[in-house]
Amino acid sequence: MEEFEARRARASRLQKQLWASMVAITQAAPDKDVLLLPPVRLLAEVAAKRTLAV
């Protein structure tokens, strides 16, 4: 169970880093938000569902 928690925590950190990067990119180029943010949001939703399924 410790390994699962460690991997979950790492995935959470990576997810936050990815989201922060996408927000920064879309602030620099607002026209890109429609293309970039929905897939990243979907990634977060899938990760949450996977965590709940375990």
C-alpha cells in the first residue's frame, strides 16, 4: 500500500505541474486555451476515477 500511495502522490505532483504549465502557456497565448486545457482537465478526471476505483 505504501508504494501505491507514493505513486499516487507522484502522479498528483506531476498533474499539478502539468496544469500549472498549461495555465502559464494559455496566459501567454490566450487563443490556445481552447485546445490545451480540456485534454489536461480530462486527464485529471481519468486519474481521479482510477484512484477511486482502487
